Amino acid sequence: MIQPTPSPDNAVETRDLTKIYNAGGKAAKPALENVSLTIPRGAFFGLLGPNGAGKSTLINILGGLVRKTSGSARIWGHDIESGMRAARQSIGIVPQELNIDPFFSPRELLDLYAGLYGVRASERRTDDILAAVGLSDKADAYARTLSGGMRRRLLVAKAMVHSPPVLVLDEPTAGVDVDLRRQLWDHVRELNRQGTTILLTTHYLEEAERLCDTIAVISRGRLIACESTRDLLGRLDAKELRVTVDRDLDAVPDSLDGGFHVSLTPPRRLVFSYPPSTTGGGQILEAVRGAGLGVVDVTTREADLEEIFLRLTRDP
């Protein structure tokens, strides 16, 4: 009896992956430089970086559209060069560009791509995939008649025709309205729950913060961070406590000004900025009461991914 091939521990692995584009004989800076990444099976992995950082180069190498200069990459345990066919069968990529033939209907397009991947007609899930991305009612319409959001969802459907264990989403919600974005993420989350490994690039940092369990940051072709989302957010040891007091103030009370970094938003709100690793919110509230002020309302604000991202990508 033939035993099924076990799933690898890691869905994607790169080791010292480097890409240098030909600059016509001139010395060129690497688009990617010694990037080593490990994406575990079943992860929801975020890949972030400013424009030109190397994200698309990395994705295009994984998808076989760009040849690496050096290093190695494996998808679902298959080397992208020596095991090219198996590696490409293991990945589906949703590109940024809306590259859809306008004269095919969604059903025709999915059947065509399923055939290109060698999926037998009896095993194709065209109608299920169209239903999953909310395009059942447009299954037989020309793609040129679809809205931008619908075309974006059709790209997701196209990447899923061969049921790849790894799905790469390169800016999938660019130009998609809020409702369609929510539908798309509901479906992607369900895919992830069923075991599909998701690799996401996005400029919507709140999406990455909400969806991804691990985030890597690339800047100028180099990997500068790769951590769990929780640990990455913990890098910036900063928090805000906003305290509304019971009377109008002209200035920050002297007893508070020396012990904390505090500012006044007239007439009654005191804003404390502090490192939560060494200072507790209780200490601040005690100090406020010690200054003879009553506390009417308290709100907090944690450091978010945008602050971390800007700090990482701006620092040399």
C-alpha cells in the first residue's frame, strides 16, 4: 500500500536568497540580499516593506517569474529549480496587477487554468470556487464587464484552481471597497483554518496586524525583522494613557510634570506617554489623584504596527 507523502513542517523556506538585476555592466544594488525566511505550514504570514523593498521580487522568484542570482528557495519541500514542477503545483499567487483576459467568462477562465495545471475535469471545483469568492452570479459574464473588486476576487479564484497548499496574496485588497474586502478576508481566513498557508503583502498595516500571526519586514532588499506579530508590536515599548479630570486646567500640575512625560489637551485631558515595561497605569492614576484631581474617564492607546513599521524602515 502506497503511503501518502507527509506534509512538510515548513511551507516556504528561503536561504540567503539574492537577486541582482543586470544594470548594463554597471554595479547594481541587490533587489534582494541574503534573505532567509521560514514560513511554517498553516501560518498566516505577513510580508511588509515600502515600495521597492524587494517584496514583489521575492514573490516572483517563488512563482518562477524571476530567476534568483544565488541562494535557495523551497515551496512545500520542493526546490524551485530542481523540483520546479512540484514547487509550482504547490503555490498559487494573486498578483497586484489585474491581468485577466477580458473575453473569457469567470467559469471559462477557471476551467482553462485548471487544465493548465493538469486538474482533471471530474476533479475541478470551478463552481465551488466561484461561490466562495462571491462570483456565482457572474460565472458566465465576460470578465471585461466585471467591476475592479470583482476582478480582484476572480484573481483569487484563479490562484485556487489547483488547490495549492500555499496561497500568496500580493496586495489583494488594493482598490476593493470595504464590504468586498471583508468578504475576501472571511474566505481567506476560512482557507487558513482548513490548512492553507497564507503569505500576504499589504500596505494596509491594520490588516496585517489583525490577520497575521507572524510578520517579516523587508527594506532595501534586506530582511530587517521576522517575528510573531505580538513580539513585533512589543518592540516599541510605548503606550498612552489619556485621563480626563474633573476640572479645567491651564497647565500640567507641577507634581506630574517631573515624574512623567505628560501633556495637556485643554481643558481637562492629560495625556501620559510611558514605557509599560517599567511604568504601570495604576502609578499614573495614583499620581493624578495625588495632585488633587478627580478621574472622570480613562482611555489607553497601544503602539500599533504602523509605528513599528516606520521605525524599522526609517532607521539605517
